[in-house]
Amino acid sequence: MTARTETTDPYTLSDATAAALLREVPWRRFAVIGDSTAEGVGDPWPGYESVPWADRVARWLLAAHPRTDYLNTGRTGALLSEVLATQLPALDAFAPDLVHISCGGNDLLLRDAALPAVEAALDELCGRVAATGARLSLFTLTDSFTGRMAPLRPRFAEFADAVRRVAHRHDAILTEFWDHPARLRPGWLSADLIHLTMAGHAVVAADITRNLARHAARPPELATRP
């Protein structure tokens, strides 16, 4: 069987198609904050460009709107409290109009983690960012907890629900990945069974781009509906 590549993958987007989708979006200052899922950690994968999802989205926004600016303060291992303390100042100085927030997973791995506290911290972070007037973007992590990671599945399923609730409260653009069909591919996860491969990043970038374009094209009263 011929190996799948980025150009033959039905879930990815070409640069030209992605830029065309983003041509009507209003955002020109795109920021990403959070942990390693924001930073873009992941193993290379044959046939796919080694560009993390956020960098891809930023590249496509820039292609559609040449005056677009991009900031990514994501750091591996960051907890929600650390994002609040160390990444918000840079975000405030950047003055974004679209902010993707991706964190909370590391908090769930702490020995004394309690989901209500994690949800409250994520809600506080989103509230602080939303107060700047920027539109928020979030996504759910994928249900790809296999092997030694399988015991974590129930906790992260609850976290996905928490992300949905927080997104709803702050009128965030939510991109769903929990049950994405691509998550079952052999090349979805890196060797650590935690982070996506660059093939996974390509899919995530494409779905987020489609969702941003869909929300920009719909009236505000409809854009938050599933």
C-alpha cells in the first residue's frame, strides 16, 4: 500500500487552500499560549512537513493577510498558574485579536490534581484573555490514550468536557478532536504517546483553519452553535 503523505491526506490542507479559506477572517494578530501542545512538540513523520500546527495556521493567516503578526509563548511543561504568571504579560504587550489557549493537561498529571480546580484555573485564564477583547480559540485533546497511557483516559475525557464548558462560557471557537478519526492512525502520536507527530500537527492545523473560516463566515448568533 502506498504510504500516505501530506499531499494525499484527506484531512490536511494545501497552503493555497488554507490561505483561501482564511481570506475573509477578521483577525490580524494571532497569539498562542499554553504548554507543549501550544509550543508544537512532536516527532517528524515521513511525507509531512515538520511544522507544528500553530506555525502552520500562522503561515496561512500571513499568506491570506500579509500584515498578520504572530506570537507563540507556549512552553513545554507549563502549568496553568505558570501560563497566567509568565505568558500573559507578553500577550498583553502583543495585543492580539485572536488567541488560542492550550493548557491544563500538565495540571491533570499532578498527584493532587482535582478536575474542578483545573477547570476553574482554565476558566480564569480564558476570562483574563477574553477581557482584552480578543476572540478565544480552544480545542479538545484526542482520545488516543493507549498502552501505558490508557489509565489516564477517564480523567482526560472529563477534561474534554471541562474544555467544552469553558469554551461555551467565553464564546470561544472550539475545535473538537476528542473523537477525530485520524487519531486511530499509527502515525498520530509521537514515540512518547503524548504529543502528536508532525502528521498529527498537519491535521490539527487544517481542522482549526476550517473552523476559524466557518466562524468568520457565520453570523455571531449562529457561530457558537455546533
